[in-house]
Amino acid sequence: MTTSEYVEFLIQAKRELQQTQAVDEEAAKEAARLLSGSMVYPLYGALWQYFYDMEAITEHLESLYDSENHIGLIYFILILADSVELTLPLPFYIMSTNGNLMPILSSAIIEDWLEYDTASEVLVTD
């Protein structure tokens, strides 16, 4: 899905008032964890291969999450994926249009991102 297709999808979803739907929080958390796990690692790897500043990206994601800017975090992930031409799974777009699910998705993404970032750090010794 391209960025412009996502914008169209977002507008349509807003029209259908998906944000007012009740959320089974436990099911949403599990779905977000599965979704995040399927996309964060390939995204991180693709960004690293294109020599992006992973430390700056991680700091920005942490800042967005810490300030509870879940929309910003999700959109930043979308922009990053677009920059390396990585197609995100459709459930990402669906969850990102639901205001009740955004914080859950954002939490799953930052958790996986930080875990992968920590595991991927190269220790330099003298």
C-alpha cells in the first residue's frame, strides 16, 4: 500500500467511525504483538542496510512514545517503511486507523524496536 493509498484508506475508515468500536484489549495486544513482530525486524534491517542513523531513529521513536504521540510514532514507522520501499502488512493500516488501537500498536512497536535495537548493538572494544 502506498502512502497515498494509506491516506485514502484512513479517510474512508474515519468515515466509517471505526474509532468508536469497543476493543477487546487482550486480543488487541496479542494481535499488535504478532503484527509488530512481523514488521519491525524487516524494517529495522532494511533501514540499517541503507545506512540510516539507527540511533537517531530509535531516539525519535522513544521520544514519540514517551510523549504519548502514538499517531506520530505510527506515521513515522509508515514513513520509514516507505523510504526503504518496505510494504507493511494490511493489519498495520487497519489498526492504525482505530484510535483505541493506536496506543496498543505503538506500545508493541516500541517494545520490539528497542529489543531489536539492543540485540543489534555492536560492542566495540579496544
